[in-house]
Amino acid sequence: MTSLRLQLRFLLPLVLTLIATAYLVLPIMDRLTLRWFSRDLNLRGSLVASALSDSIAENRQDFRTQRLQTLINRAAQDERLVGIGLCSIEGEVVRRTAGFPSSLTCDKAREIAALNESQLKLEGGSVQVGMHPINGDAGRMADLVILHDLSFLERRSQDTQKYLIILIASLGLAMTLITVVVAQISWRGWMAGARALLRGEGVLMPMSQSSNNTPAPELAPLAADLRARLRDLEDEYRRAQGPDAEWNPERLRTLLRTQLRGDQVIVVSNREPYIHEKGKDGVIVKRPASGLVTAVEPVMRACSGTWIAHGSGSADHDVVDANDRVMVPPGQDEYVLRRLWLTPEEEQGFYYGFSNEGLWPLCHVAHVRPVFREADWNRYREVNQRFADAVVAEAVVEDPVVLVQDYHFALLPAMIRKKLPRATILTFWHIPWPNPESFGICPWRREILEGMLGSTILGFHTRFHCKNFIETVDRFLEARIEHEHSTISFHDDDTLVESYPISIEWPSEAEMSTWAPVDACRRIVRERFGYGTEHRIAVGVDRFDYTKGILERLHAVERLLEKHPEWVGKFSFIQVAAPSRSSLEEYRAFQDRIQQVTERINKRFGAEGYTPVHLLAEHHEHAALIELYRAADICVVTSLHDGMNLVCKEFVAARDDDQGVLILSRFAGAAREMPEALIVNPYHVEECADALALGLNMPPAEQRERMASLRANVREFNVYRWAGRMLADGGRSRLRDRIQARLKRHQQTT
């Protein structure tokens, strides 16, 4: 029945189209046929007139002679001729045949012949009237009126209509049969493909697990939509379960116990989560300004693993044990921090050289030329090997779960794979991945790609970065790529390339209870900077880096004060810029440029007791940043190219009053998750200035609506969800590998 309805959907429009075509074509064919035969009859009439012209000329003195009448009667014996009449110059019918109507005068005949169709209705039917002049030596001497029978034309028209109807009907029948057959075959194919989708075959399963009954390729978009819908339903289900379904440390620990069965977890990063520095009153502990630390540290606190990092603090040596280990966080001792020591030469070549003068500008579209030196590459490779040896030393099992963090360790996954082939290596690339053309600049592109493909799972912030990486591998390596499943097979090892948008730890009720009220934060900040009680504040928090768009936002502040002078004296911008990589020339020049622009804006718009821009080029503790976030009316994030950027999410998490405006760069990965922010192009100064003005004038009700949606999104998609998704994928991979290993052992024993 369903198939019949589907066929009728094709046939009914087809039948209606054929009927409409016949309805329109038949009258057109009638008119064309009449025109063609009228032209033919006129030609025949001219021939008859030419044949009689000589005889009429001989009798021009007297047209009433019997001989002329006989000639006209003989000419009218043609079956298609109804009658012939001869008109004198005076317009009198002087001779006529029996069939020529007596009521038809010469003037009337001339009038009818001048018409397009030139037809006359008689009792016996329609006739065509033709008037042809008879010319002699002295000019026109008479006119010959010839009446042709049109009844044969009507018969011919009926035959034409009949044949045309038969032709259209035959075409319609053939098209109907073809349509029914194609529709039936297509319907069966679509039904088989849809059933395969519902069974999880083909595009819903890995190729190694799919059956031979795979759906048609054109069903791939449907499969993608189905996959996305299933994820939405899963999210809705989890939300329907209430607060217990949220991702939190306990849920992450449960996942580790179930999916990873308590396996050892090791994190590797260049930056350590806690830095011990020597102070006046002894050793002080600092948390670095790093999005990586902000995201990964809560995961380690949840799984109680080991974190391997470069020890860079002045007191780091003093607090570790004989194995270079220290328990952190201080006073809570939830996981182990294992420190590696780098010589100044190693740090210069590995960190400042290849990582930050080479890979960092290469992966960020920020118009800074990357620099690649052979010596830096050698240091980079040596340090990666040292960290790989440290992972092997810290591993207490043959198959630990190793989380490799960021671009400092592109070679590390393959090095670990060589020493621990059963390890599950989850690599997360915290910065963007460029297109193949840009990455091709790197002289050691093949080595880097081969190193990264030692990973079990390779994660990026967005699908766009995943696509760029896969295309880069396709360009420079001989590897088997399954685009449908985002997997790369290289040297018999499979790597899943997936997007895992990173986030922050949502503050607990206990933490939020320690925050000062928003009004108190505003009062403290205004007093600190000498602002009035109604002074409006925008804040930016970044590392001192050319990719963060600090210069662009300063230009936007300057343009705002130009376009809206009413805000001069009533608005200030506070930029927190933690010093970073100051030993590099590009960074020193950038810091000097920011300082100069800040001084210029303050000199131009500042006055006694009013400073438009405050540049705080120093490290700020998390509590101090929370105070700034809660005091600010606007938070500005104008990254020129950023993997995610967590400052915007920290600002949203700090605003439990549901107030404040977030201005966010479209080139930050977070822009895809936070459409309620004011999304801007940081290169467009006017657009950014207008966004600042819009934020300053945004009504509290609109701020509340936007911020409530942003907070719900950040709370749900927190760092534990990010880690949970990646670890769950890793757990499934480990389970699959263990099953395959058991099957292999069983086959060997049998």
C-alpha cells in the first residue's frame, strides 16, 4: 500500500502534465495546420488565375462571352474548388460558376481575402476566399475570385489530433511504466538501506564490524542526522535525570572504574599545574595562567594519577622527593606531580625555539612568520624522548592510559608506543591545526605527523581542526584514511581523530559561597582604580601573546571613545596580561607595542582622576580574576585564532547574578558553543567598537536572558564531560584491543 502511494506521487503529476500538454498543444497544431494549408491554397489559386489570365485578356472587350464562361466552368471542376467568380474593374461580378454564391459581391470578397484566415461560412461548410488580379498589357483588367473547399482541412485536422493524442498517450504509458519500475526499485533499496541503518550497519558502525548489507552511499547524510539526533536524545535524557546526571568528579571516577577498570592514568604536559617559588616568607605555591592547566587539573584530581611536567619554579627542586615527585594540590595531596628538569639549552631549543617560534605561529593564523632551526628541532626531539622515558618509568602496568597534552609533544605518542605498545595514548592538541598548505612550511612535517599518529585517539577542539589534520596526513603520508569514521591507519596502528571541545570545571557551591557579592566586587575594584560609583568596566584576561587580539581590542576601545564621547570619563578597560615567553623577540616587541598604544590612548582621552585603559602586566591568582569578572560589565575575548579560549567560560561561570556581557571573537573555538555572546570579527575595529557600545547599553533583562543560556551551556559541557568523552572512547578502544588479544591467544592455543 505504501509503495502504491509512493508511485501515485510520481504518476499523478505526470498524468496531469500530459493532459495539460495535450490541452495546450492541440489548438496550436490546429492553427499551424490552417496557416500551412491557407498558404497552399493561395498558391493553388495563383496558379489557376495565371492559367486563365490569357483567355480573360482575349475577351477583355466583353467578359460576358460564352467561351469565357466555359473556361471558368471547366477550371471549377477541381474537387477542392467550390466556385470561381470574375470581377470587373468596376467591382461587378461579370462571370460566375454555379457554386459561386450570388450574395458574395466583389467588394465583400476583397474584404474577406484581406483577412489572415480569409474564410467564409456557407451552408455547405467553410470556404477559403482568394482574390487574384488579372493583368494585361495596360495593367490590371479584372480580378478572379476563387473559393476553395475547407472541409478536407477539418478532416485533416481531426486526423492530426487523433495521431497526436495517440503519440502523447503512448509516451505517457511508457513514462508511467518506467516510473513505476524505478520507483519500485528505489523504494525497495531505500527500505533495505533504512533497515540497515536501524540495525546499526554500514555508516553507523566501524567498517570492520559492518555486514555486507550496507546502506546506499546516499544514505550517509541521513545516518549523520540520525547520529546527531541520537546524541541530542542522549543529552535530553541525561538532563531529564536531574542534577545527578551532570558530569562531576564522582561521575568521572565512576567512569574510570567502569570503563578503564581503575587503570593507571598518566598526564604529560610541559607546563606544571603548580609552581613552587621562593618568596620572602618561604616557599609560595602558584597556579600558572594556562588554559591547559585549568582544563586538565580537575581531571587529575578526579582520577588520582600521575602528572609529568617540566619543573620551572625556583623552589621546585626543594619540595620534591628523591624520585622528583611531590603530592599536589598542597594540603590535599590528590595526585602525584613528577617533575623533569631541563637545562637552559634544552629549554631554549625545545620550548622557546621549536615549540613557540616554530609550531605556535605555524598553527595560529596571526601573521607572524614561524622560525625553524635544526638545533631547535634536535632539542625538541631529545626532550620528547626524555619525557617518553619518564612515562615508561612511571608506568606500573604495561597498558597505562597516557594523556599527552599539546604541541610541545608531537613526537611523544610514537615514542611511547615504541616502548609501551599496549598503552592507550590519548593526545589532545590544544591549539588550532592549520590547513595542509600552511603546515607544509615545516621542514619536519612527516616526522611530526608520524609522531602524532602513535596516538590511540587524537583530539582537537573543533571538527574543522580535525578535518585539517586528516587532509594534512592525506597530503604528506601514505596512510589509509576512513573519512566516514575519522580514522587513520598508519603502520598497522589505527588513530581515531575526534573533536572534544574543552571546557572548565564548574564552580561548586562551596567555592561560590566564598565569593564576595557582585556589588562588593564592583566597589572594591572601583576603589582600587579610582573609579566613581557609576563607572562602567570592561575587562580582558590573557597571556601576553600576539594571538590573543590584545592590540585589536585596544583599538576598539579607542574607537569607542571616538564615536561615543559620552563614555569618556565614565568607562574604562582593564587588561590583565600575564607575562609569557618574554625571552622571545616577537613577544618583547609585542609587549612594547601594547604598552605604547596604552599610553597613547590614556594620553589622548585621559584626564586627572580618569585613566581609560589599565594594563596589568602581571600574574593574577584565580581569586583575583574572579573578583574582576564579577565586577566587570563586559568581558572582551578577541582572539585572532584560538583553539577554544577558556577565559570566556570562566567569566560566564563567575556571573551567578546572570548579568554582564560577553564579547567573543568568531575565530575562537568557543564561538561555536556560545552564540548568545556578541560575536565579532576582531580585525574589524568598527564592529568591535559597536559591540562595546551595545554591551554598555544592553538592558538588564537581555543580559539576564543571554547569560542564563550561556551558564547552562558551560555548566553542562564542563571539563569533566570533555575528559569523560575522551576517556570513554579510550576505554572502548582498550576493551576492543583486549578482546582481540584474547581471541588471538585462543586461536594460537587451538
